[in-house]
Amino acid sequence: MIAQSLVDEVRRLLSEGKLSQRKIAQATGVSRGTVGAIASGRRRDRPVVTASDEDGCDEPVGPPERCDGCGALVYLPCRLCRMRKLLAVRPIARLPERPIEPLGLDLRDDHRARYEQVRARCMEAGEQPGDCPDFPGGKMGRSPSQTPV
């Protein structure tokens, strides 16, 4: 993708009509095909992407510099410091804790009974099913067939 300023330069040279497309390609450093596409209108313009005024984030200008806030070598304005300021004002909403309800499994009757036994034993012990060593996939990783009843 070439810069919009380069596309504008090619258009300006084409509109002057003094140079051939080949000479314009050599002068600007773009391919002859790109110059031809610009000349014929086949190359569509892409919108210029800019940060909205709402988020207040400017495009970097100049070489990287040390940020006064965090000391990192960044393109100013420092986005890390900006995010830290935003998070101080408006913290990230946390996801709710995992429910301790059954997983909504569609089990056969004998498997459902075994599941409910193991789950009840874990709940009596005050453990979450995922932390219970007797629960399938728990800390010990024992399967129901390995767990004594």
C-alpha cells in the first residue's frame, strides 16, 4: 500500500500531462501498473485512518522519544500512560465468577447419578467441583472409574 501523499503526487503529475506514465513511475518510485491504475480510476481511494477526537489519541509524530511518565522509548504521545490514566478513572469490568451449578450435561441415567454423587461429595467438602480431586478433571485428574465410591 502506498501513502496517500504519493497517490496525490502521481495524480498531480498525471493532470499536468507533461510526463508519460513510465516517467511518472520512475520519478515517484511506484510501479507503472499503479500509475496506470491511478490514471484510469481503477485504484480506489482508501479513507485516511485517524483517531477520533473522542479518544484523544494522536498519530505519532517524529522519532521515538523517552516518555516523561513511564520512561519508555515510545512515539509520543505515550499510549501506555494514556491507558493507565483511563484505567485509573474507569476500571475494567470483571467477568462474573463461574457458576457452581451443574454444567448442563446431557448424561445417561447411570452417569447422571454418578455425577450427582461426586458433585454432592465435593460440595459437602466445601470445594468447587473443578478443584475436587474426586471430580472428573479435578486437581488429581482421576476419572470416575478410578474414584472409589
